[in-house]
Amino acid sequence: MSFVMQPHLRVVDSAPERDFRADMHAALRAPRRSISPKYFYDARGSQLFDAICELREYYPTRTELALLRGHAGEIAALAGHDAEVVEFGAGSLRKVRLLLDALDSPVGYVPIDISGEHLEQAATQLRGDYPGLAVHPVVADYTQPLQLPAGTRKAGMRLGFFPGSTIGNFDPEQALRFLRMAARVLRGGALLLGADLVKDPAVLHAAYNDDAGVTAAFNLNLLARANRELGTDFDLDGFAHGAFYNSPRRRIEMHLVSRRAQRVQLDGQSYTFEEGETLHTENSHKFTVDGLRALAQEAGFTPGPVWTDPNRLFSLHWLVA
Ligand code: AVJ
């Protein structure tokens, strides 16, 4: 590719950086532009996401934490002793700590994440706090077919953990593919899955259009990251945060909306944006309890207990693999 030849560019030879560059080219070339939300999560983006989780308007994190706390005993009973926890994405340590604290002598923790740096940090912290726990991080993209290290000796069930409604970032077909893969690697065990629920669109709208503008900053950080890592020249003032509920498709869509006609350069190529043209940065699908259970069943799980909060904002599913 031509960009390798450009001496003014800092070329970091890592798979994630190459993917970001290739995916940004593909996004900018396409007539309807979209890029994976996985690129939100550089160091700055992860910080902003943590700030989102604290927002008054953003109910998913605190609701799910309350469900985990409130049903820790039932979850522990279902998991039995000596479980090995496999987390898809090394997300917030807070959630997995709650789970590990609830479980009866968990023997292993296998976090899977595309960011090796993020994984190492998570692993080091957990090793310090859970001396008896075998922590085996796996650097991988869990949207791709996956091999896990052989189960820990004397382990009980393999318990998958996929909190935060991250499953909502997938299209329905991708979600099915992910769940099929999860059912395969967890066979004989179970998956504990968090899924955000369909609800009053005004509540959803507020959660992705917070008054403090943190979600807007999170969305725009994608362009700032591209400028830092890929050498693009996105004008951050030239784009606006756009988030709306697409009700037929039951999803929040986030876009970066061009405020005017403009050009962006990447690796010597110039791309134009018309006023109002967007780069689609995220889908966040919402589920019904029955819809999620049907999807899991289609993927090879046997749906078990479901826990929801009194306002039915969020759901936590026990799915037998
Ligand atoms: C981490 C994907 C579940 O979709 O709600 C938060 C990410 N985007 N605010 C979500 C997000 C905007 C979040 N997930």
C-alpha cells in the first residue's frame, strides 16, 4: 500500500493500526460511509466511555451492576464451584470483579480483547487481587473464529461473560454468528449476557445525547484518533455528533455529520463530504427479552433465567451452552 512509502507518517507495524487504516480507507471510499465502533476505544476513548457510564442519562452500566449485585447468589449457584470465567472483551474490571467475588472459588479468568495493552493492565490488577486465580489473557478479535487455551486443570464449568450490551453493536447476523461461536467454545457451560432493552425512545435518545456532551466527545474522538494515528486531517469543528433511535431496526445509530462541504486527506488521497453527509460510527441494538432468548436458542443455547430491573431498562441472561 502506498502509505508505507510516506516518510512523514509514523507507521506502527501492528495489526490493529493496519486494520484501522485499511478500514478508514474503506469507510471513506464507500458511498454510505461506516466504520466499526471498536475504533472508539483508544486510551482517550476508553476514558470517555468510562465517563459515559457515570452519566445521569446513561442507565445501562448502573442498571447492569445492580442486577449483578442483586442476583449474585443465584448466579453463583448456577455456576457451581471452580468455574473458569471467559470474558469477551476485557471491559470494566468492576463487573468481572463482582462476578468473581460472587462465585464459589473460581479457578480461572480468560479475558479476550483486541488490545494487548488493555489486557495486560487488566490481568496484572486481577492477579494481584485474586492470588488463587489463573489469569490467561488472549489477544484476539472475538468477532472472528476463536481458539481458547485448554481449560484450567480441575476447572468446573466454563462461564462466558459478555456484559454491557456490547452484543448490541453487532448486526443481527453478526450477533448470531458471535453467539454460535460462544456456544461452541462454552459447550457444557453457560454464558452470562447483558442486553439493553427496547424502551421509550425518549429515554434512549437522552442516553446517547447527554447534556454534558460526553457522548459527542466520545464520537468525535474517533476523528481525533484518526488524525493522531493515521495522519488524516479531519477538522473536528467540521463534524457534529448525531445520535437517533431507528425504531424499525430497534437501534440507536451514531453518526459523525459533516457540517459543511469539505475534504479530508488520507495517505495522499482526498475524500469529499457534502454538507449533512455522515460517517456512521455505531449501531447499538436494543432487544426484547423474548427476542434475545430466541436468538440465543437459534445459536445453540438453552435460555435459562433472565433478570431485569423493575423499570425493565436492562436484562441479564443465563444461557446454557
Ligand atoms: C459499550 C456498545 C454497549 O452501545 O451503549 C455508549 C457504547 N456508545 N454511548 C452502547 C456507547 C455511546 C455502548 N456499548
